[in-house]
Amino acid sequence: MTEAEAFIRERYVGTLVDGHIKYVFKPHPKYSRWFGTHDDSEPEFGSDEWGLNDNARVYETVIATAKRAFGPVQTIRCGCAPEFDERTAVHAEVGTTYTMHFCDKFFKLPLFDASGSQVGAMAHEYTHYNAFYPGTADYLYGYQAVQTLAKEHRDEAVRNADNFEYFYTDTTPYETRRDSGGHAPVTR
């Protein structure tokens, strides 16, 4: 998650304006893919008004998730609670610091994959906890579905655990390259 932290911190570039630091958001296709378009009309990063708005939700959830994942207290439980079905890979006891239950499906997932993995499932669950910043919900699941959510309902995407899961595991090479004929740039 430290890579995700670095990425999100790099989005806010401080510049000196009239003797004060002003933070300007530096757009990136990875950000907009999972969280929609950054809203420049919302409170500025680091200002007194920064807090629970959509822009803050993305930044603060990424930072809080890293603190949760690398924190000293972890309680791991094998097996699902009866209320969870076979589609559940792992679930968090949100009111705890930090108890996770690993279900049978978890052990059948690949260790790492951009569209569903053990690493992604754990990242998803760590976003649910309320420590350091309010946790996420489960509005929608699925790799393609949450990309659409980011485009059409940003307010939910920035509060949806699957959007963060796929953000963390996204390995798309976003750099711009020239096509084989050396012509117009192609973004991958």
C-alpha cells in the first residue's frame, strides 16, 4: 500500500502563491478510472474545510488504509461466519482493531491479480475499518461495474471498497507511448 500512498500524495503539488502554499491536484488516468473526476471546486487539500468531501475521501482513505494494514494489532480468524456465503473471500469485523475472517474462497484466489486476488481482498477489507478515517461501504462489486460507478456516481465510488481494491491492484502502464508507426500518442 505504500505505493498507493506515494501515488496519492503525488497528486497534490504544493506551489507558492502570494507567500502561501497552494495545493493543486495533478490529474492522472488511474485516479479518474477508479474515483472519477477530481472536483477542483471542493475545499483545498490541507485547508480547514478539507475533511469528508469526495476529494478528501480518496486521499484520506488511502492514507488510513495503509495505517490500518501496517498497524501493530491484527487478529486473523480462519473460517467465515454463518451469515456469509461461499462468494465471500474475507470479511472484516469493522468495529474491531483489526479482526478479519478468511473464508475458503480466499485460499482459492491468486496471490495478486488486478481483477481479484488475496492482496486485493485484504485491501478491500482494510478500507472498511473506521480507525483514522471513516471506512468504506459496499455499494457495488466487480471490476467493470466499479469503473462505471466512478464515471457516473463519483460520490459512491469514493466510498466504495471495491473501487479502492482495484485502485490498489491496478498495474496498468498509463504512460503515453507512440504507436508502431511513430504517429499519434496512444495511452495504455
